[in-house]
Amino acid sequence: MRIVSITEAKERLSALLDQVAAGEDVVIAQRGLPVARIVAVSRSYPDPQGRAERLERAGVLTPSRGGSLEILLSHPPVGTSKEAGVLHALLDERAEGR
């Protein structure tokens, strides 16, 4: 891990990013105190597709069976009349005792 000042980081940003891409962490310090760390994206943001596959294998995630978009598009949109509002729905639920 390399520690650099803010001034050095501004002057040598391209070189520091090359070092990060090569696998080295860079800590930026202000008056000797660490304030930021630059790490390679591959380590800080894991592959979302790979994560989804691991969760599927573990049985935690169930993949979509497809067709949800078609179902959504096959239903007509909700009207915009006064009776279609959230307040009206809430009052109806209260009246029905739900």
C-alpha cells in the first residue's frame, strides 16, 4: 500500500491509477491523516452476474421464469380518475376494515 499526500495525488494521478490497476492500493493523506483510498474496481465492485450465479447455486436466489414484461404490458394501465388515487384506496380499505 502506498501513501501519498493530496498534492502528490493531484500531480501524479495518472501514474497512481496505473499502480492501482496493477493491484496496488493507494491511500491519500491530508496532513498525515488518511482521508481516502483508491483500489481497483474489480476488488471493490464484484461482478454482479457472478454474484447472482453464486446465490442461485446456494439456493438463495431464484431466477426469473420470464414473461413478466408480457404480463405487465397485457394489462391496461390504471385509470387516472379521482377514484384511482391513493387516498381513495386508503379510505376504501379503512371502510372495509382491512
